[in-house]
Amino acid sequence: MDSVVRSLPQAIDLAVIGAGPHALTLVTHLLQKNKRMRGRVWVFDPSGTWMHQWNHQFLALDIPHLRSPAVHHPDPDPYALRRFAESRWDELFPPYDLPGTLLFQEFCQNVVQRWNLSDWVYPAQVVQVQPEGDARRDRFASRRRSRFLLTLSTGETLHARRVVLATGSGRPHWPDWVQQIPPGYPGDRLLHSSQIDLRTLPLRGERVLIIGSGLTSGHLAIGAIQRGAKVILLARRKVYEKLFDADPGWLGPKYLKDFWAEPDWFARWQMIQQARNGGSMTPAILTQLRRLMRDGHLELFEQCEVAAARWVLEEPPDASEQAAQHRSGYWRICCKNPALHDCIHTQRIDRLWLATGSQLDGSQHPLLQDIAAQYPVEWVKGLPVLEETLTWPGIGLHVMGGLAALHVGPTARNLSGARSASDRIVRALLT
């Protein structure tokens, strides 16, 4: 999507960090409530475009459709996507009209165009957010006058009265055994799922080991097999089937009523963990995987964990220096309980992929370091305790996504969570 880069002013009213679905949802909801906010909001993302990382990830992993129904999207009108898809019903997948990847991408482009947001994303990463002054020491200060100094990856700086953190916030999770692998293996032979782009990999004839039991591991397995690879799927627990990340009861008062009534923040965190219960696969993906297993393209080992991995170099038949520079190799994997089953310790593995998710710890988030130092908050397993409007206590910073889960609930990082978070933050921004 082409856009014109605006000249960066020295001071702005509101800075939104990130240009994904949460940021887009917030901006459309804000403009719906107050059109005068147009021109007072700046969005910052290295790509300079809306939804860049989201679109890239869906295409890179060959994901055919979303896991969320068509009513969940960035536009304030819940039925806007259905109207957009009136002539494209074949791109709404059963059982609950799950939007196809291309359909959702084009719909979001349409949202950007309808709301005239094409030039809102400034192509730079925010690398530091520093509070200016200390509201606790100034009894005349108020959150409405809170100011921040933002430093960009371009070296530019600007002042913002308020800030919304709308990034994914999670860091790729690498299992402990990865740190014990001796050096010397090719970097492209061990990748986290966030680094993989199936469209660029020559996989025909290769054997790929995928670690994980969630939906991402299923998409990777299907995509690799379609490109001619043989896949081994290794899960530390039983792979289980679930249509959504969390039960639909978490979208409304059915479950959220008790969640919001719970005064103990750690108890809320436990409710979130129980609701999401780690990774799961949809019925459609599991059906495809079972078919690929029957056809001999896929092996699945459940309740099995990797203990160690080692890259084995193969010496070429020709011992010349030129041949030595093109030595090939393979992974040798040892699982924790090799005596229990004939697992993978005897197999030659060409590529090792980790579909092990991400870690969410706001206390380690680089953009929150200066904020937390001047305005300490209570942390619960890496999640901050915020005000009900998702405001950082004492200062005009707001948090969206998974970091707001103690208030929004188990769906905080999903599209439905983006809408819930936007409703709360918009209330705070307009008061």
C-alpha cells in the first residue's frame, strides 16, 4: 500500500507504537468517537504501512484463513467484513465464517482507505520512551499534561502527550536445550517459526523436524509437505483439538463476569492460563495432518521432548579445499525418553523448526524500562497491573495486546481483544 510520509513535528498529541490490527482497531474506534482527533495521532512502525507484519506472517506460513470469525476485525462496525465479502462467500470458511487470508488482508486495506489512514504510519521504529518530568512530585501536574520523549530508529526525537503501546510485545521462546547446541551449524537449519518463510525455502526431498503442538506447527507441517518435504512433528504433550484459542464464553459476560470480579491478580493470571491452555489445533488442521500421516508424509510423536541436538558434518568424498567448503550435514536429535519408543534419535534431520510460541514479559520490554523505573507497577508473571482504562498508573501511557490480559482477559491478544482494549482506551483518551 503506497503512502505519503508526513513531515514529523516536534510535538504531537498521541503516539501509537505499532501498526498492526490492534493499532488499526484503536484508531478507527477513536475517530468514530471523535473526528477531531484526525491529524493529532501519529502511528509508528518500521514498515511504514498498516498490517505489514501480520500480512507477512500469514503469507510466510501459508495460513489459509483466520481462526477468528468474521465479526472480529479492526472496523467499528462488526458487520463490515461480511458486507465486504458479499460476493466472496467462498472465502469465508466453516464453521463460523472464518475469513480467508487474502479476504482479510484486502478488507483491512479497505478499512484504511475508508477511514483515510494511508499516510498515518511513520516509517520508523520507536526505540525509547522516556517520561518528561515526574507527576508524583508536581501536585499541579495531571495525566492530561503527561509528556513523553520518543526516540526513533532514524535518530529523530519528538514529544508526545500520550502514548499507546500496540505492539505484539512477545519475544520468541527458545527451549533451554537450544542454548546447549555446540556452535558450527548453518544458521538457516535451526529456525524459530517467526523466522520462517515457506515461500523462500527449497524443501524438496528434505526431512524437517518441527517442535510444537499448536496451530503454527500444523501450518508449518502442511506447508513443508506441500513443498516436497517429509515432516516429523514432535509434541511434549498430547496434541488436542480446539476451534478457538479460548472458549467463546470469554468474549462476553458468561466468563468475564467472574474474571472481572476476581480481586486477586494472580488468580486472574491462572484463569488466563487455564482458558488458553497452551497451543491447540483446529479440527480442520488436525484432519489434514491425519490424512498426511496415513499417506506417509508425516510422523507424529506425542508426549516427547528433545533433550539435546547436535549438528553432524559430513565429509565430502573429494577432500580438496573447494569440496570442504561445501560440506553438508544433518541434525542428530536425542529425546528425553528414548527407551519408551522408537523416536527420532536414529533419524537424519535436515532442518529443525521451533513452533514454540513467544514469551510475554512486560518487565523486560525495552520501551517500558524508563516508564517502570519512574512509575513502578505491580507485575504478575510479566503482566502489569494497570488501571481499568488500560492506563499505566500515574502517567498517560496505555497498553494493548497480551500485556493487557489481566484486565481484558484470555482473548487480549486476539482481534476481539483489540476491540475490547480500544473501547477502554478511547474512553480514557477522550476524557
